[in-house]
Amino acid sequence: MTFCLTMRLEDGLVGIADTRITTGNECITARKVTRYQGKNYAFFIMSSGLRSVRDKTLTYFDELFEAQRSKCDRLFKVCNFFTEQLRKVGKEDREALELSKLSFNMNTLVGGQMPKDKDPKLYLIYPEGNWVEVGTGTPYAAIGNSGYGKPVLDRTLHYTDSMQYAFRVGCMAFDSTRISAADVDYPLDAVIYPRDSFNITMQRYDKDDFRDLTRWWQERLRQSVQDLPFEGLDTIFDNVLYKPSNLSVKRLSDTGHIGVLHTDDILKSNDSN
């Protein structure tokens, strides 16, 4: 599985992708983001699914795009080029994959800006080759193991947010996924595309880069639950009779050691005084 996320904002695009690939019982690290840029164009492609389908489709696409780049003045035309190659690979490999009990599976995110695009665009391409444009109402698309990060994104992300804010939201969505999904992990690749810049910046982060942030986030979540304004909502506990644990921790003042006593023993001791 994988985690790929791209957020479409008023000021540009922010993308995040993990690098873990699971093959049988083995895990390897490989980049899941490919960028293309030149004079007056820049876009990137993220993918999840079978690695063999991805690599073959991208190889075919690279050759076609290099030969017919002048025809791609809009990003949706880039998507059409890509889907042509995806369907070609499907015709070549689908039957053999299914005989091996493997699904022809590849979901793709294409984000960027071509010469005649008025603003950055983001498209989600399905394995069948059809695509949808990601709008501004829900300004993100995630593929792979995306369910764990959706609550963070749906609660906090807006189209008008800054790219820096969106990057933070995306990192927290990734962290939520990494904690709950064994097949998503560091290193993490980040992609930034500022509006009208025709320049994509990429950077890789390792687990150590986010160690303090992850610890802070976990502690803040626990404290936020503790601080919830729950007055009047927890009346279910008003008539609950608690049965305390039968273990109590007591410091033995004469030795400084920690001892564990049964609650019943403490009560008996109090009764004898």
C-alpha cells in the first residue's frame, strides 16, 4: 500500500508521498513522485498500486510526452496522454496479471500547471483510465491508504489556506496514517508548486526529522481530549459506582523503595489504628 496526498490551494499545490513499497514479505524504499518541468510548464505524477504497472506506464508516457510535448498546453491533455498509455499497458498486461491473481491496479495524481492553465490544476486518474478534476470545495485528493488521514484533512484544510499551513496539515495526515497502517512509513517526499512559478521543489524527510513533531502532536492530542469542554455531557457517570483497583502504590519512607500493597491490606491497616 502507499500514502500519496496532493492539496490544491489558491497559492499552489502541496504534495506528500511515502516511499515504502511492500513486495511479498519484503519492504523497500522507492520514490513514488515523478516531476516534469521546463519553460512555461511544470507538473508531477504520484501513483499507488502495482509497481510494475506504474513503471511501464511512466516509461511509455515519458516517450510520448517528449515527442508530443507541444500538444500539451493544458494539464488535462497531459492526463489524456497518460491515460492512453495506462490503457495500453492494461491491454498488454491485465490478462497475465489476473492469471497470477493480481489486480490491474494503479491510481494516479497529476498536479501542476501548463502554459494555458490559468491556475494550478489537480487530477485524480483511476485504473480504468478515466479522470476527475479536484475542485476547491474539498481541495485535496489522496490515494493508497488514505482513510486514516481524512479526518485531519476534512476538519482543518481549506482552499484559501497558505501552502505552509497545508504542508503541516498534510504531515499530520501522514503521521496519522503511519501510526495506524503498517505499510506506510518514512522516508517522506514533499513536493511544492507555487502558482505561476513553473518550478517544482522536492525534498525528502526521514523519521528523525519529524521525531519531535510527532511526540508533540501525540501529547497535544491527549491533552486536548483531557481539556474537552464536557460539562453536562458526561452525566452518564453520575450514578456509576466505581470499583477501585485492588492495587495501590505506596512509597516506603524508611527505604525509599516503591512497594505495591493490596487495597484490602491498606483498609485493614487503617482499621487497626
